[in-house]
Amino acid sequence: MGDSNNKMSGARALIECLYREGVDTVFGYPGGAVLPIYDELYSSSIKHILVRHEQSAAHAADGYARATGKTGVCIATSGPGATNLVTGIATAYMDSVPIVAITGQVPSPMIGNDAFQEANITGITLPITKHNYLVQDVADLPRIVKEAFHIASTGRPGPVLIDLPKDITTDEIEFYYPESVELRSYKPTYKGNIQQIKKAADEISKSSQPVIYAGGGIICSNASDELLEFAENASIPVTTTLTGMGAFPGDHTLYLGMLGMHGTKYANYAIQEADLLIAVGVRFDDRVTGKIESFAPNAKIVHIDIDPAEISKNLKVNIPIVGDAKWVLKALTKVIKQNNTQNWINKIDEWKRKYPLHYMTDMSLKPQYIIEQIYEACNDAIIVTEVGQHQMWAAQYYKYNHPRTFLTSGGLGTMGYGFPAAIGAKVGMPDKTVFDIAGDGSFQMNSHELATVVSHNIPVIIAILNNGYLGMVRQWQELFFERRYSSTCIKDSVDFVKLAEAYGALGIRVDKPEDVRPAIEKAIASKRPTLIDFIVECEENVSPMVPAGAAINEILDLEVKK
Amino acid sequence: MKHTLAVLVENKHGVLTRVAGLFSRRGYNIDSLAVGVTEDPSISRMTIVVRGDDQVLEQVVKQLNKLIDVIRVTDIESGESVGRELTLIKVAADVNNRSEIIQIVDIFRARIVDVSAKSLIIEVTGDEDKIKAIEKLLKPFGIKELARTGKIALTRGSKKV
């Protein structure tokens, strides 16, 4: 320290900080206020993926983070660059994904003057970041970056934004990177209270009809092995939320699939008849609980979560345990006693036989069949989705056996998330086959990223389940608005195969069931960015379904209208 | 039900916005909010009077604690604390009623801090009930302007929040 060789610009210091944090890739888009940063990136070993819209940079960082477990990084310029990140940041916030977003800002003296490309991005992102910073002195920069990565990735993870005025990036500092972070006001609780854990164990031993309701928290905390061990040792069936898919092996006999609005009947029935619910890394979201007053009416509830604010937020619970899912499940597994749940499991197996997920098979091309075929062709892929019907089918008909293999915008429900997130996932996990399962509506929200995958040669496979509708909205219009399809028909908006080809990607169209598998095989074998346009049954519904406001056992089978 | 929260926060720019923003976006009602630096210049103390049942209060406290810049949140119970606020009241007064007003001011151990031909400014310190009471008595004379600091509070005895 004090060595004049360590003198460098703020921009250089930023890159140095990223390097020290182990960042190998950033997703971004240049602009005036980040010119000095991009100049440093030019000669840096950190890979920069140039997207075609800043929203995609945030989603790609998110996809990278969810797939790898590392913190994703995105960069945008001031003003519109920064505001374009907003949807991506909000998406990451709702699903607790660790990303660090770096935005350029107008020079410090101009802040507040409505300067060219000025936006108060720390103000705008206040409610959608775990924390954010406006750097006011270049000397604070290393500490702030260190804190940002620490805050983003610990406790309940989430996005952190750093707003960097242009003059800060050109000011010089004596570089020094702090070894550790000292934040007196931020100390997440990892170890659960042992008395509470014992209480939970007591309830487990008394219970004859327990269910584990596991969510994205299991994946955040890398607790899948602990969950499996706990569930097997205690013989307790497991249902997962949308963001919890892959937290428990999809082909396990104790697995009930997803619960909630489009969950399996047997998962929902099990919740409603359970005498004990062990909720881990979940937040009792309305898409899960349906009418909250009648959710798990007979069950005592144990709630394990690292965020104390989630405890009793939506539903009063009996035994709260604040702590890291991994730590708590490990501790819980140690203290549980044998209990006999065989009758309960038999009952659930009976439901599984009676009420399986199903769809009508005929000569037409069914979206569910495509998902099954993707699973058959590649059962260890990373599946990324957009939002809508295809997302639910991807959750229902693919079996996720490993964590970090199903990436989806669960909380915010962001159409357009899937493709850029798939880019991030593929960049982070290059040896994995990555599918973006998309709808024709969602895909068009960020289809310009075809340019990114082609120019960087990122071979993701886009599987569009093309039904010519904004399908989920159309489904609701069919069911609740007398089939008045207001602004949901988007038939023939574009020739997706030609679109793919125009960007230099491989395009394949499939409209017959027998062509599905060969197309998928071809896409995988091509090792090129590939788009498959599956022309599917246009008014297929996602089934079963819990109508909004109903209890989750009031779950209906929907058949396609002829 | 009203609760008085003592919230210790980092004395940095933007922290007030974070706290106020939290209340508005989660739909919590603030009755009053007073902020000032503490004996430690790196820490500010916010005293927030909030209305809500126990469940709302629990959420308010937890959500406040989630903010990175919030160091500690304490629900100060009225029985075990001293709560005060300061109010300035500009009341219409002339030769005819000035002495009557001064009597009221004396009874409340308030002070007159400004006098003009047509008005007086009264400074009164106390709990909410006391301020309400003097306000009620002064009302007939004509209150022209009133400013309140909002409540601040400390727990009794040597215990700190």
C-alpha cells in the first residue's frame, strides 16, 4: 500500500475489483457514461457479452447466476441504458437471484440537473434491489464493490446496483481491495434456533400425514442433497414450487410435482389433507396457496427461511425457523425420529394413479408432447422458459432431477426473460445443452438477441411452442371472459424460421408429431444457435387449474375445446 | 394501535428515502417521523410513530431490519419510556386577550417565543395529550399556524435501545 504503482483510474479499479471477485463474464451494452469502463474491458481478460438491449443484459446475468450459483454481472450506461435494466433487476429481486448491476451516471457535478441521459437509477431501483449505491468518491469504490458482491450473494440473495458517475471512473485512486466486509447492520442468520428445530422434530414424529413444500430457497442455499436426505429419512413426500423445480429429484417416488394453480392434483390434495406442512425456502405466494384462508387447513406449519420477514407474512405459522435451509435441514435430519407415513404415502400413490397429469392425444401436435420429447432427447438439459402456458407445460412435463436446471421468472412473471437468461446459462455452463422453451408471444419480446447468440456463437436452442396466441391470457379469456379474445391473437406475426436465418441462426419448422424428435436431435447435434418453430394446437389449455380465489383442492381438469 | 419505533440507521444520504419508501410501498401508515443524529455521529435515530395491529407491526419491524442501512429497530413501549414532541403555535392575540393566553401558557409550562401586535408564537413541549390539550384551549383565539416536530422518545433508566 502507498505504492504509487497501485494508482489507477476508477474504471480500472472497477475491473480489478470484478477480477478479484472471480467474475469471468459480464453482460452489457456500452454508452457515453460507461466509455471509460468499456475502454478498460477492451484490454481485460473478463469476457464481455454484448447484448442488443440492456434488459437482456440483466436477464443474462440472472440466467448465469441461477445456472452457476455465482453472482451475475451486467453493465449499462446512464439514463435509458439504466432504465432498460429495470425489468431484469425486478425479475432477479422477486426470485432472489444474486446479480450486481453496474450503471454509468452523468458526471457528479451534473447530477440533478436533468443532464443528457440522466436518470435517478438508485431512486428508481430502490424498491427492486436488495441494496444500491451511488458512488460519490472514487476512494469508496473498492469497498462498495466488495460490499455489493457480499450483499448480493449472502443471506437471501438479490440484486445490488452500483451507480457510477463518469468522473468517478476517470478519477484516480491508490488501489486497495478490502479482504473482508464489515457491515454492522447486515448479519444474516444462517444457524437455525436449535429449540425450534427440536420442536419441529417433535411435530414430525407426531405427524402421520406430513408434506414438505420446498421452494427456490433450497436452490439458493444449495440444499438439495440435505432435502433429499431429510425427506428420505423421515419418509415425507415433497412438492416444489415453480422456482423450486429441481430442488428435489423429479423422478423420485416421494416427489409430488409442483403445487398450486397449475400444480398436480395429488400435490394439492396432499397439502389440503396434510397434518403437518414443512415449508422450506418458500414464501406462500398466491399462485401457490390459492385462497390463503383455506390453504393446508388441517396442518401445523413449520416454516424454514433465511429471511425473517417471510415468516408469517402471508400465513401465520406455528414453528418458524429462521436460518439457512442447508444448515437447518442438516440439523433437523439429525434429530428426527422414525415415523410411519406408509399409509399416507399409499394414499398419495393412489391419487397419483387416479389423477395423473394428462392431455388428450390425437393427431395434432401437442405442446405437452414436445416437452416430453425434449426430456426424452436430453434429460439433463438446462431448461429456461419465458412466461405463460409453455412455462407451465415445461414445469409439468419435464422431470428436473438436479437443481439449477430449470430457470424461470416465477415471481415477477417476466415475458422475454427466457431467451436472454438462456444466453447467460449457456455462457456459464457451456457443457450443458440449454433450451429456451418459449411461446410465440414471449419470444418476440427479446428476439433481437438472436444477434447476440450468433455473433458470440452461443448455441442455445429456442423451442417456440407457437400457438398463434398470447396463450395464457387467451386461456383466461376463454374461461372467464366468454371467449372474447381481446388482443390475444398474434397469428402469423412473423416467420420465425426466416427470422432465425436472417440473423444467421439455424431455423427449423415442425408441425407434425413425428418430426418433433428429429428436429430436437438436429438442433442438439448442430451445436449452433437454433430456433425450432413448433406449430402446436392453438387452443390447448394448461390443465389442471385452480381458478383464482379458490382453494387449491378445487382444481379443475380443462379439456381442449373442439 | 400506535407504536413508537426507535430506528437506528447509518447516517448516510438516501437512508430517509429508503425508510420512507418502505412505508409507502408496503402500505404502512406513519403518524410521525423525526430524525436526527445521535451521540455517535455515524448513526442517526429515527423515531417513527406507526399505526397497526401486532401483525402489521411485526412486518414493519422485519422489513425495516431488512434494509441494509438500518442498524436496529426497537419498539418503545409507552410505559417504559419518555416521549416528547415540540410544537410551535402561532395564535392570534391582541391587547384584549393577550393576558388570557399567557395564563394558559403558564399553566402548561409553555413559553412565548415571539410577540407581535396581532399574534404570539408559543413553544410547547410534551407528550401528545398535553399538546392536544393546549391546542384545544388556544383554538378559540384563532390558531394561525402550527408546526410539530413529531415524537421523539428514550427508554427510561440506563438501558439503551
